[in-house]
Amino acid sequence: MRLSSARSEALAAFNEISTRLGASLDLDETLLAVARAATQVLEADIGAIFLPDAEGKLAVRGLYGERSRAWRDLHLNSRGLNARALGAGKVARVEDYVPIAEADLELASRRVILDEPIHSAMAVPVRRRGAGVGTIGVYRRVDIEDEYLLNLLSQQAGIALDNASAFAELQSTRDRLQALIDTTDALWTQSSFEDVVKRVVDQAQRLLPGIACLVGVVRAAEGDRITFVAATPGMAASLQGSSHSFAQAPVVARALHEGKPIETSNFSKLSPLSSSMQAVLPVDTARVIPLGEALPDGRRRLGVLGFYREGTRPFSPEQRMLMDEFAKRVSVSLHRAELLRLAESTTARLQTAIDVAADISASLDPSEVIRRVLMRAVEAGKADRGVLLRVEDADTVVEDYHDSAGVRDLIGYRHRIALQPLMRQAVRSRRPTIGGRYEVDRMEAPLNLSLADVKHTATIPLVLDGEVTAVLVLSRRQDPPFLPDDLVTFQLIANQAVLALRNARLFAQAQAVTRAQSDFLNMAAHELRTPLSVIAGYVSMMEDGTLGDVPGSWHLPIELREAAFTALERVEPRANLLGARLRHRFPEEPVQVSGDAEQVVRILDNLLNNALSYGSSPQEVTVTVHGGPEPRVEVRDQGQGIPAGERDRIFERFYRIEDPARRHVPGTGLGLYISRELASRMGGRLTLDRSLPGKGSTFSLRLPPA
């Protein structure tokens, strides 16, 4: 893929945009940053991000650009450009937006568009967690140039929007919890989940002397198990910290399923778990009460509060009332503590993702980006080792590694994905996977020795456009193992890493193309320098009279009108084929200038052909010759114009403006560069005097008078 230097600069700018988008977790600020980035990157007049409103219509949520105030109440219907992009899951664009506005917009919105007027528009879907959640729309008074950049921006925006939305949801949850804290502060002070469960057990013993208490929770990653996190002293030694399936704890499972207290006087026969309890406290009577409400991570209940005692005598109505009321307060307090723990954990993960994005986006060198990804991932995952492997067909290849103990790895080591179950599962599912160590007996020395003491691994695929391009493997040599909660952090790191790596590699490719172009020109200049130096020496001697007088015709005085007319005759057949109109304005008197007629005509050939290639249909090109003390010839077209940011660069060698609508136009990016060089060697100048988007450009060739 051949990238222009403009594309290279855009990719470099995307690292800054990525950091800027990730710099805030405020949803409104993120939406505005997305709209601003779309407007600036695409050089649009209006940039907007649309999200569905309560009625399902796409409404403006972020807006930037000229006359943006008039667009704020814009609502789009199901037939519009943005709706088509969201439905199709890909970029939708139009080159003439006015008919679309007439046909597809609601009546109240048409006037906004028609008053701009907008000429072209492009929309791209924004995805959150794999689903389309909105669109980015860009609108210009002239043609929109780069669909590629808009796709890049939508990927960055999807991640930023996901982070900001998640944080907004958590922030909203924390706000609701704060109101709850204020109403229950007289009974419970805010503290960690672990402190609360210890306090629950102490309070239960004071409230119901002689009755044992047990607190069990359902972990987010273990929806079919109960883990006991606190118990009265008589039961703590055997049960606290233990985990059991619902099959082993049927009374617990029933209470959670039915959402109400379950009491039994036959506990020892109902529950296989009772054998563990009987050893320290013979239990027959039990009352198990479900705790908490649904949680953001998908759990229907937080856990249970259980009361147990010896004998088959049922609990009294007063004891049941105390248990149930106490459970209500415990439920509120534990639910609050767990939500705060989730919020703090998620906030920490998001902060880690922001820090990682800022760090890895600070460089565009691929090897440096890989090194930073590894070090950040090892640090965030509290791992001992990290390895990044690129995916090539059915193999993985080691790109780089970071080991806190300095243990070596084999850069370039290739291994079949199918031979490692954990790797195969992660690549096929495109989701992070946790497990034990890899099967090192299938690996070569010294790699198998390096990995022999690894106990726990987390395998994180790096997915771009639905394809696994690389895999990050984190390892721990000691307990604890990686937990499912860790995978959320790893996925955030992977999202940032895959984009940073892609941008760095594309930038490196662009630099390689630029280097190749420079090397070619340097080599050509070297090969031509010696014979040209000899020729230049003789020409200099002829000019200063060392070799005698030279004919007057060698001083190259030419008539500028004749040169311009010759160029017009040469381009006329092509103009006729394109249906273009050629006009000229020449003075009545001859315009004599110093120069080479053949080179002057060549320069005008370039200007005229560029005007026809980049003009709008029907095209009109006017050539005007001016005499006087500063003779010049102007070539004016009525084409698309040259963007302001490109005007200083169009005379650089190999530089071409990237316009998707003009990709069919042949060229090397050397025409204007060579033309300016020829003008300079004749003592003249080639300049861009004027260019307006949608109104055309005017180039002038100035030559010294004869």
C-alpha cells in the first residue's frame, strides 16, 4: 500500500487524537472531542456524532464546526445517510447532499441543510462492544476526500465512547449509592466489603446470641457457586474462604433462585455441605436469606445470609423478624460496598487504559510501541512475564518479550497455534483466556526451560477489523492465578495496543516509501551529476565569452503569446474529449521574454492538463498572457480547488493530494515540482496565486522580460 506524506502526517496526528479522546471520561466531553476530531481530520465544515434518542431516531449528541448551533436540534429519520451507514455497518457517502436532504430529512430539518449549503457528506458507524451504537457524520461544501481516515477515527471513537459510557454508568451508580449512604449512615459507615462482612457477623452475634451466622457471596465469574467470606468463630475455621457448587448447597441455591428466605429443620440431611459444618457445630435448623439486588456485572443476587443452630426446633417469629430486618440492612450495606468496589475497580481499569494509551501513543516506532505495550501489560497485570506474538497464518511468531527476572525468550520463534490449547481457544474465540502453563514439552530449548516454572497464564488476542493480528501472553510464576476480572483490564490494554501498533506500522511503511523515493532521486542525481557538470562548464564558458562570441539566438528570447498558443493547441484534443472549454486572453502586442520555448510550453502543458484532470464538469480553463515590466502567463480553472493545508506542499516532489474521488487520475506527483524547477532555471517563477474550495485555482508562470 503506497501512502502519501499527508496520510503519514494524518496517522501521526491520530496518536494525538487517540490520547485526546482518552484524556477524559466525561461522556459529553468525549462526544464533543469525537465531533471536533472528525471536523479537523476530514477538514469538514460540520462534524457530528449521532446517537439514538428515546424514540430510536438518530439525534445530535456531539457537534463541531461552522453554524453548529443551527444543527443542534437535528433529528434524522430511518432513510437518511447516517441510518444507512448504521444499518449496513460500513461507510455511506453522497457527493451531492441537497437531493438527499430534500428527500430524507424531516421537514423541520431540511432548511438547516439547504441553508448551508452542504455539497457532500459521509457517515460511518460507531461500534461499542461489537454492536453499532451510533454514527459519525461529516459534511462539507466541497467533496469529502478520505474515507480511510474516517474509518480510523470511528475505531478510536468506539473505544473512547465505550470507556466514557462505562464510566458514566458507573458514575451514575455511585451517585445513587451516595444517596443510599446518606439514609443508612446512622446504622452503617462506609467501608470496604471485607470490613462490612466482618461487622455483619459481629452484629449478628449481638443481635441473636447462640445462633451462628454465615455470609456467602456469588462471584461474578462463578455464577453457579457460593463462596463463604465470613462466619461466626465456631464455623469460621472450617468454612470461611471455601467455595461450593449449588449442588452441594441446595438450600442456598433455592433461596437465590426464589428470592426469598428458606427455612428448614432438616438441614443435615438436605445439604452435603452440612458434613463440613457438623464437625465443629452440629446443625439441623437453618434460615437462609438472599442478599442484594441485581448487579451491573450480571449477577441476579449478591449472595446469602445464613443463620444456623443445633436441634430441630424452629426459629421463633421474633427471631425470624430480627433475621429478616437485619438481612435488609445487611443487604443494603453489602450491596453498596460491592457496587463501590466494582466502581473503584472499573475506574482503576479505565485509568490504566488511559495511562497505557498515553504511554504507547507517545512513539511511532513499532519496536518501541511493542516494548511499551509489554511493560505496561506486565505492570497492570501484576505478571512476571509478557510476550507479544504476531499471528502469521496458522503460526505465532515471537515479536518481543519482557521478563521481570531477566529470563530469555527466542525472538522470531515460530510455533503452531493448533499445538497449544490455550492459544487456540483465545485465537478462535477472539476473547482473552486464562489458564495454567503452556505445554512446554512441545517447545524448543531454551524456551521450554524458560517457561518451566510458569504456573498461570492469561492469553489476550489483539483483534483488528475482526481478525486476530497478534497475541499477548502474560505469565505468573507464583499464586494467585489470573481472575476473570483481570481480563477486563487486559482487554482495554489490547484495544489500545492494537490501534497503536497498527498506526506505528503504517507510519513506518510511509517512512519507508519516502526513503525509497529519496534514495532513487539521490542515486539518479549521482549518476547524472558528472556528465551534467561537464556540460554546465562548457555552457558557462560560452556564456562568458571564453570560447568566443555566440549567436544572438542562443540567448533564447521568445514570444510568450506564441508559447501559450502552442500549449493550447496541444491540449485541445483532450479538452474536446472531456467536453471542456478552453479560453484565452492575449494582448495585441507581442510579449518578449527570456526563456526556452520548449520548456515554457512544457510547463504550460503540465498546468493545463492538471486543470483538466482535477476540474469539475463542465470544465472551463482560461489562459491569460500579461505584458509589461513583469510578463507572465496565467492558467485559471473552475475546479475543486486546493485545501489550505496542502497549498505549500503541492510543489514538493512525489506529493499528491489524496482524494478518493480522483484516485483514477494517473500521475507521479512530479509535474509541479519539475515545472517550478524549469521556471527557476530560466530565471522565472511558478506560483499558485489563488485557490478556493469549489471555485478553482490560478497558477502563474513569470519570466524575465527579454
